Amino acid sequence: MVQIFTDTAANLPMKILDELSIKTVPLTYEVDGAEPDRSVEFNGAAFYGAMRAGAAVKTSMVNPEQAAQAMGECLRQGQDVLYLGISGGISGSCWGVELQSKELAEEYGEGRVRVVDTRGASLGEGMVVIETARLAREGKSLEELEKFARGLCACMQQFFVVDDLKYLHRGGRISGGARLAGTLLQVKPILRGNEEGKIVMHSKVRGKKKALEALADIYAQTVHDPHTPIGIAHADAPADALHLQTLLRGKGAQGEILHVCYEPVTGAHVGPGTVAMFFFGREWR
């Protein structure tokens, strides 16, 4: 059997992790220098409320040694391991785990651990994990599962709109002048994950309502099969997320729609009010 691993940036609810026997390793964060209480469920409203009030959030990648320890336990039990991680275009996590996998190969044998950079984050990563974990339950081999996962990554579409440009500015995604002009004009940039899993500009619209409508238009123009699942992530913007769902249904979306509140590590970089959409299109990367 193959054990599926991912990281917490995949944004998957605990119920899904348990149902599909998916193991996770954490990316970490601090709010105003304090680590969160991991014994309680993440409170998105409180976290993004603190960000809106000016709290400083510091994030860190997966600890590669911690990931290797968890994977090693599965290898000792006779399981192979497929690790599906956050995009290397925005985090060094996959790179670190890949290095550790080579050391695991020396101890447990070649070909028992595979690491896949999903080139996604939030449900752009998580939806690939879900579908691969479902296939793993059918007893598919490590090679079959890796090929399947890479095929899904090649089809994943990731688009999102941010509510406040200052978080993109802090991360170096836009210039100070662009931030000022966008704020004054209420410009809402629509961004996407590109071929390398980096965040790039797709288009610009004025106002949140038009931005959500633009996301729905993108879906209609790009989706390969309207019966396939959709992911919606929001950074404490549940009303906008529900409105986007309504727009997508109006564009013919018939698949299951999974809603999540943005997990804190990737959410800290896009900022409160962000709404993101994830779905499978035709292979493009």
C-alpha cells in the first residue's frame, strides 16, 4: 500500500484527512511573535481579524526533518510514500522534503518515496491530494499514483482575487506605486498560478463584485468538464465565497464544490478578504 502525505498548505479539513487516511506535516506561523495553540481548530475569523487590526504574521516552511521522521515511520511499516507538496514557486518546502527523501532511500531502499511539487497551494494543492488519495485506496502502485497526481497538477487551474493590495506589496508581488493606484481606483487584480506554480497577474477589474463575476467567466471559458469538482477558499469572506458559488452554478458548474477558509500560512500572504477558485481544466503545463 501507498501512504499519501501532504502539508497543511493543502487546506484540507480534518474530516477529509481522516476519511482518506491522508497524513500531513505542518507549515508553521506566528502572530505577533506568539505560536498558535495547535490543540484547537484554526479560527479563521479571529486570525484574519487580527491581520486587519495590524498583527504581524511570520510564516515558515515545512521542517524537512520532521517530514522525514513521519515518512520513515510508514516505510518501516512496509508502506511506500507519495508526498504531494506546496508549490516550489512560493515555498521551499518540497525542495527540503526532496532532499530528505534521498536520505530515506539510502536507509529503506530506492523507489519507495516519491515527492511531487503540485505547483499549487490551498485547494489547488488539496484537490490533487484528495483525488490521488481516493485512487490510493484502490491499491494502485506508487508509480501509478505519481503519474496520476502529476497529470492532475498539469490540469489544475488556480485563480484568486485579493481584497487589499498591501499584502501582495509586502511579498514583493506588486510595486508601491501599483498598490497606491490600485487602492485609490478600487482595482482588484485577478491573479493565477502559472506553469511554474508562481503567482502572476492575470487581469484587473474595478470592484469586488466585478472581480467575482470575472472569476466565474474564467471558469466557464476554461473548465474541461463541468461535472468535475471545484474548490473555493476565502480569507474570512464567506459571503463572497457563497456568491462566487452561485455565479459558478449559473455558468453551468455541476460538480461538488468544496468550501474552506484559507489556512493561515498561505492566507497570510494573500490577505484578509481574498477569494480563490480552483478547478480542473485541460492539460496546460
